[in-house]
Amino acid sequence: MRKGVKAAVVGSVFAAMIGGAGYGAFNFVSALSDDGGQSEVKSGPPSDDEVRETAQAFFTAWEQGDGAKAAEYTDNAGAARPLLASFGQTAHIADVKITPGAAKGETVPFSVRATVSYEGESKKLAYDSKLSVVRGVTTGRALVDWKPSVVHPQLKDGDTLVTGESEQAPIEAVDRDGTVLSKEEYPSLGPVLDELRAKYGDTAGGTPGVELTIQHTATGAPDTPLLTVTEGEAGELRTTLSASVQAAAEKAVEKYDESSVVAVKPSTGEVLAVANNRADGFNAAFQGRVAPGSTMKIITAAMLIDNGVTSMNGPAPCPNTAVWQSQTFENLTGLEPNEGATLANSFLRSCNTAFIKLVDEQPLTDASLTAEAEERFGLGRDDWKTGIVSFDGSVPASGGPDRAANAIGQGQVQMNPLNMASVTATAMTGTFRQPYLVSPELDDRELAQAKGLDPNTASQLKQMMRLTATQGTGAPVMNKLGGDIGAKTGTAEVDGSDLNSWFTGFRDDVAAAAMTEGGGHGGDAAGPIVASVLAAG
């Protein structure tokens, strides 16, 4: 470029910026030395002025519908450009007004007010979000730290905004007695209701409306509705849930972060409640895959009884430690050893070493626990059809130390509260009934089958769970409940230090299981959750 041309360009840019956004001129000019060379790139956190000016420049371009320009004020223009462009294009959002709040360091909160218009219909849109301003590594410019959540707090990588006719008609989900189940009344049901709509919206008899939605193109998850522009006609979808038990479940998990709970009706397999309190919004109650700790001892005890290794009143010594193929296993701190313990005693006190020593007995093999879980409890075959996405547990055949660790719910075993509520229901009744949230008659689903438990085994398991609830580790949280009660506590060690709290129990014809990540021992967090749900059931 000729020297005179460069001067004219710089001068014209400078003059334009003085009359408009001074921030842009400051950055452009400061990037050049007096002789036209490159100056030193700035480093360190952006100043308060830079935070304010960068945010305002970004907001102004966004308000004007210039997604490409707004993207240039971010540290990842390539990723920001299509999403910012979709705001005014595929999302049909206009009349955007952004009001920044008081900056807190490098973070600027803001509110968005706009209008969504589609085929002659309009609806006001309002929400809050925030952004952070960082120093560009190569340019030294103050830039918006790009995340999709800047545009809307519910957006994630790969998402986009779209306004149009809904993919599915709206549904009005109701409980087993006809009570309407709304996201407003039962917040943790939100993702579940979205899944139900995605799967059954076309068959529930409704007609689609027009919505602003988040399309999760990267994950393939159902669209997340953000705003209804025109109402469709909702079709009624009856679920197996109980509004009263669901309300109790929602209230119970609110008290413990990162918690999930499921309640089922053992006599039918119907799901009565599913609730989560998680920062990530994940339905861990149905889809979680984590070690269940000592709640797994229900299945292990069934294996020991079915294979003739011992019985409820047979020997199950509880030493301080047990060694399996060079790995030493211990009990929880404070558990007194008992070399003369029965299986019932070791079960109700949750003695790890008793179960470790017994899994070495003949005729048990590396595959025995897997066979018990799959054939008797219906787990681990990837064939449950609950009505929404769910995981039906995994108990892989394992050799080496994992064979022993699996027996106490560590190692390679993976479960979630849905699985353990089903395990408890099977132990109660002796019959495996696959849990379900929507009647299989609605879409001709074939529910999973398993042969269930020998009546004698089921009787012993149920009695050991009763003893645990009245005399053992489950008693502190279960002793205020009336009726026929049983329980099993669980503590799952994660990464060698953190403890996940597990608890499963029954009361009359309700079985429930809960898990709290980082919640400590079984009775600390998961136990009170289950007790509250059983009390409501």
C-alpha cells in the first residue's frame, strides 16, 4: 500500500471513531507506532474502561442486528458469528435492547429485551445474561470471552436459535390421577417433560404452535422451548407419576445439591417420581452411570444365597480387612469387626470385608455377579423401555481386584437411582417388573423381562433390608416411618477421596433410591431424601 493511502485510511478511521465508538479508534491507532510499525502488544487484565467500552461496542453491534460485527469484538469470531447471526435470522428476533448492569471486575451482567416475530405474530422476549472481557493473546485487544451462553444462558456449544412451527405438538402431561404436571409446579421435571413431548407429541392428539427454541444440533437432544409465540393445542399424555410423591421428591432433593431420586411401585413397575437437583440439568436419576456403593450388596447377597455360599443366618465373618489378589479392602471407619457375624448382621452393618471374603467361595466365578444382575434383576442388558431415555445399569464380568470391588458396588459397576429403586422392588416382591414412566400400551413397547428371584432368596433379602431399616445403618433415617419398611445404605468412593451418598429403601408398595454426589455416607444426604419420598408415598 502506498504511504499516502495508508495515512488517508488511518486518518479517516480516526475521524470516524472520534465521532462514534472511540474504543475502536483507540485500539487501531495504538496498534501502530508513529512510523507505521507495530507497537508492543498489550498484556495483563483489561482495565475497567476497556471492559466497559468493549462490552458496549459488542452490545451496540448486537442491537443493530450486525452479528458479524459483534463477533469481531469476541475472542472467537468464527464460533460467535453464526450464533449471533441466527439471533436476527433463523430466530426472527428484532427490536433488541440490551441494558448492561454494573461490572464486577471483568464480568458485565446485562438484560435483553426484544421481540420475536413470525408470520405476522409477535411476542416479547426478556432474559438476563452476562459476559466477561479478556485480553486477546495475540492482538492484546480487550475482547468478549466467547461462550454461547453470552447470547442466552441456556445455549451450549453446537446449539442454535430457531423460531418456527414446533417439531412436536405441545403436551399436557398428567399424573396417574389426572393432575397436570407442569414445569412451573415441578421444576426438575422440565427435561423429562421435554423428552415426553419429543417422543409422544405426535401421538397425544395436539397440534403444533410457533416457538422460539434452542436446537441442540451437536447432541441430538430434543429442542428446548424458550418462548411460545402462538399456542398450539396440547394433547393429554397420562404418565405413571404421582403428583404428591413427585412434590415430595422435588422438595427432598432441593436440600442437597447434585442429588437425584426415583420412586417406583413394586407391584407394577410404575415410576411414581423422578427428581434431580443438579447444576448441569442432567437427568442423572434415569441416565446416571456411577458406582452405587454398598447398595450393590442387595444383588451380591442374592448371588451368595442363590449359589449356596451362605444364607441370611449363615456365616459371613466381618474382619477389619480382607485381601483379594494383593488388594486390601477395609470397612468404613468405626465399624467393629465380628468374626462370628451372620450374613444378616454383616448386611445390616454394611461390612465390606464379609462380602469380599465370600466372593472367593465355590462355585462363584468372575461372571456370577453379572449373571445374577442380568437374569434375576433385569439389569445390564440395554433393553429397558421406560418411555424416555434411560440407562439400565452395568455389572460387567470382571477378574482381578475388580471382581471383589464389584461385589461392594465399586470397581466397574455402574448404576443410577432408577436401577437401584428397581433392585429394591425386585428384592421386595421377588419379581422383576421393568420400571416405566408411560404405559407401554400407548406405543406398543415391549418391556424387559427377567426370571426374578427364588421365593426363598427374596424372603431373606426382604428380611435383611427390614433389619437394616430398624436396627442397622438405615435406622437413623427410617425409624420414624410406619408400615413395612426396609433399606440399604451405600457410600461410593470416587477418585480415592470424595464420597457419593447412596440409599435405597421401601415402605409398603413404594420403593425409592437416591444418590447425592459428594454427599458423604449413605445416611447423610441420600437417606433423608429417600425417607421423605417414602413418607409421601
